[in-house]
Amino acid sequence: MTSIGTGYDLSASTYSPDGRIFQVEYANKAVENSGTAIGLKVKDGIVLAVEKLVHSKLLVPEANRRIQTIDRHIALATAGLLADGRQLSNRARDEATNYRETYNSPPPLKAVADRLGLYVQAYTLYSSVRPFGISTILGTVDQDGPALFVVEPSGVFFGYNGAAVGKGRQLAKTELEKLKLPELSLREAVIEAARIIYLVHDDAKEKEFELEMSWIGPESNNLHVHVPKDLFDEAEAKAKAALETFE
């Protein structure tokens, strides 16, 4: 039974007769129109990489970053509507701060992902609001080791070894599945992440993009920081070379 165009897509609080909430599905479409974001959980840390599409040559480089720090040891990368991503990153920071103040200890990523998922899901319940058009990748290295979660526009969240969201997620997932993630070092993961982002961008090569990358691991003292420039430049050069070989 199709319900498109019959009014069931006008409100996030209305089910269609076949049990779908179209507003949430439309939010997922907004994510699919965005640049790709990937996360890799390897043996000693986390690497995040984002394909940030540049819509104008007049934009200041490295402005409006899509990878952000939530707590000193927690990273967040988004795919979807940029303003929604800022709102969710601010909420995630509030949740992390609240946990730290309440329990006097660094917030575990699962607790932050759980609270953020509840917040996102609340926006699928009422007709006066719309779902967030954003998928969020959260990564950390804490006392339990590396962890990676994805929060989707429906509010559901899952733990991953390798995650991809955005326009090129299918190709990115295929490439991630080829990697032996538990055996990769952090530096090897940076090289692979850059290669995958350049590979998935090749389908939209008429558009300019910026590569954003960050990591959490022993080399950063388990804090979330941007990948060092020398390693970033090396990864980007190898990604471009691999793309030429692939073609």
C-alpha cells in the first residue's frame, strides 16, 4: 500500500496505514544528499573522516567543520543538514557535561549516545517539530577501549566497528568491509580513511570538497585532535595516487 501524497507525510506524529513515518524517511533522504562521513574503530583507536562538499569558491577554507569535539575524549562527525549537526553537537556536549558533573568521571560514549538517541527520537513524536536531518557518528577511546556509535534520524543508535553515513555510504561500507579493522594501526587507518573518502567522492567529481580527518588514540594521549598535518598530507597524496590507479 502506498501512502505518499495522501497526507500521512504532513506530520512526524502520524503513521501511514502500513506503519511508516514519512517525515523520518524524508530526514534520512536529507542525510543521503550530504557528503559522506566515515568512522573506523581499529585496534588502538578511532579515526573519523568527512567529505565536506564546498558549494562556493568564496567560502573560507576549513570553516564550518563537520567533525567536532564533544568531550576531551569524544568526537562527533555528521552527515546531513549542517545547522542540525551544530544543534546535536551542542546537545551532546550538554549531556557529556551533565554526566561529568553528576558522576565526577569522564562520560562513557554509550551513555552519551543513549541520551542523544533519546533526544533525537523525541523529535519524531510531535506534530509541532520535525525530525533532525542528520546522522551522527560518535567515537571515543575510554577505559573500555575504542568505541564507535551511529545515531540515526529515527533516534536509534548502534555500535559499529566501521561506519559510513551520507551520499556515498554504500560504496564506503563495501570498502570498510574489505579491511581487517581490528588489525589496523591508527596511522594505517588514516591512510585507508582518506582513500575511501576520495574513492566515494569520485562519483561526484564535478563538485569540490575538503577532506576533514581526526583521531583518538595513543599518539594523541587518547584525546580527540585533528590528524597531524604531515600525516594528513601523506594520506591525501596516497589517496589521490590510489584513485588514479583505480581509474
